[in-house]
Amino acid sequence: MQQLENTLYVMTQGAYAHLENDTVRIDVERMKRLQVPLHHLAAIVCFGNVLVSPKLMHRCADDGKALVLLSEHGRFKARLEGPVSGNILLRQAQHAKAGSGDFCLDTARAMIAGKIRNSRQILMRGAREVAAADDAAALGEAAGQLANALRRVAQAVDLESVRGIEGEAAKNYFANMSRLLRADARDAFSMDGRTRRPPRDRINALLSFLYAMLMNDCRSAAEAAGLDPQLGFLHAVRPGRAALALDLMEELRAWVADRLALTLINRGQIRAADFEECEGGAVLLTEKGRKAVVVAYQERKQEKVMHPLLEVQVSIGVIPFLQARFLARTLRGDMAGYLPFVVR
């Protein structure tokens, strides 16, 4: 079973991360703010203007720990990696299967079916819990449309069809997300569909930030399983794009990131004041808001759920690693086909 290690997020601008014996020490204005044993960490993620000592960089590379650089607002910039690990035979199988249209189609259908099922669960749960009858009716109708999308995915004959069905389902899902918010939060967190690069409203800014962290976890999971994170089966391959990490992320978006975003808003843990509007219409989390989301995300990863395939309790943070291993087993021929993580 994968040990759930911590990710250290360094967000204070001007902070200095360096190695002290076998610990990571964080200084701000020459004063120690934090010291963490390195063996407790799986990765270090630095936001914006954070200094990292060369000695710490070398140690992370030697120990196989990821060092990730993001912009201040969470956009991916770079990732430090040591020597490529993993079974070369597994990567050969991955590259061979990427050239098989049938395998790509079957795997993409499974991943998107998992995504739609989990998105539908969010809508159905909301339909049961919302107070307004019109909201319940709209959410129920949207859940029905996602059920239809599931049937269409199973019959899709090529990747473009799968991607098209996924796009329609996502549009329908996000069109109803505001109905899952408590009534007094809807004006501040109104949403007119999914927007990114840059996000144009507060809820899109929150989702983009959560997706950035989830994507980093999925990339780490792919690497831990010995897979090539650049070569996916659903997402098109492009230079610098971790296509396989995006593949693994699809089925987890709604249940891990979207559900957490809704919880943070509905519980008042994230408020309108935790965002800032920038020139050009972009909306971004403030430093205070980012810190609150990071803490909530780390706590969410520690929660345990029943894995439907393994039928054991696992931490949510372990699920990307389990799914990457299932994909590796599928590539080796030990499993007949990839099985996505689906919420019961």
C-alpha cells in the first residue's frame, strides 16, 4: 500500500528553503518559520518568489522527491526531477499501447465514464440536499443528461467522439454548479461556465487552483508507478504537457477538487474577500485565500474512503497512486482493462 507522505507548500513570498542536516528549513526575513524532516515529504511545491538552495535541490533529486515551481497563483512553471526511474519494460509497453487505437479508445472511455459518474454523483447529492424545488429539479435534469452521456461514451467509436461527449457533459455540469451553493453565496460566487487562463470569476479561480494541486499529485503518482507522465491515452501529446497526469486526473476532478471547492464556499471558509480582481478581468486567490485552500486540500487528502475495487479503506491522497498502478497493471496485461475510481 502506498504510504501517504506530505507535500510541503511554500507560499510566503521571499521565503528561503534550504537543507539543514536531514530537514528542510524555511526562513522568512532570516528568521526560522518551519523545519520539517525530509523523509516525511514526498514533494516540495514553491509558489512564486521562493528561494531554494542548491543543496536542497540536489538532495531532492538524489532522494527522488519532486521540487515543483508554480507561479504565485498556482500556474505550473517547472519541475525538478532526478534520474528517470521505473521499469523500462513498462514504459515500452506504455509507448506501444499509445500507438494502439483500440487501447487508447477503451482507456479513454473508462476514464471519462469515471469522470461523468462522479460528476453525476455530485449533482444527485445536491438535488437531494438543496432546499429550493427549482434547484432540485434542474440538478435532477442535469444528472439525467449526464446519465445519457454515460451511455453515449460506452458507444463512442473514436477518441474525438469521447472528447466531444466529455465536453458536452462538462458544460452541462458546470452550468448547474452554482445551484449547489448556499443561496447567500451565489451572488459572490456566480459562475457562467468554466473559464481558465485566466479564470474570470471567483469559483473558477478556486477550481483552477485546486486542479493545479491535484494535477501535481497525479503526475507524482504516474512517476511513482514507473510510467511516463508525458504520454497519455485520452489527452493529446504536446511538448511540455503531462498528458498522462491529465488523464489520471479526470475521474478525480469532481469528487476531490469540485466537492472541496463547494464545501469551502458553503461553510464560509472561503469568502469573496479571499479573491482579487486583476487588470484584464482575471480573478485570483489572495495569499490568505491560497493558504486556506492548501490547508483544506491537505486535510481532504487525509480523509479515508472505501475503495470500490479493493474494498478497503484508503486515504484520498493515495487514490491517484492506486489508479496509476492499476493503469500499469493494465499495460502489462495483468488486468483486462483500466478501471476508474468511481464514488458509490
